[in-house]
Amino acid sequence: MNSSDMVKAICKEQHISIAELARRLGQTPQNFNKKLKRGTLSYDEMLQVADIMKIEYEQSFIFDNGKRLVIGSKYAVVTERE
């Protein structure tokens, strides 16, 4: 699942249209749809989507030793495997 698919799924779950989300992001629906089709949403835009939808967003890398580099809410943390 790519970021565009995630945004579409979030909108469906939250009962909000893509056009309404675009307006809340301060973008035109046309511009936002182009970004979704190209898959060019930035990390900051994904954080904005999370803020608007009142959900959390994180990205993470998992190392061979089990440590995780979690990036979300504008910070990064390395954690031990749970």
C-alpha cells in the first residue's frame, strides 16, 4: 500500500471526501488529486493529513538487530525490539 492508497483508505474510514481533505490542507482538489495519482505526497503533507484526521502517522526502519528508527510527529526515536 502506498501513501496515496493510505490517504484514500483514511478518507473512506473517516467519511471525508478527497476534495474536502484537499481544502483542509489548503490545496485545490485538482492539485491534491494530481499528487495522489503521481504518489508525490511529502512527509510533511502526510503529517498534516494525520493532524486533520486526528490520527497518528509514523514511518519506521527496522534494523537486523531489532532496533527500530521510528519517525513520526516530527521526531525520530531509536527503540529496542519489544
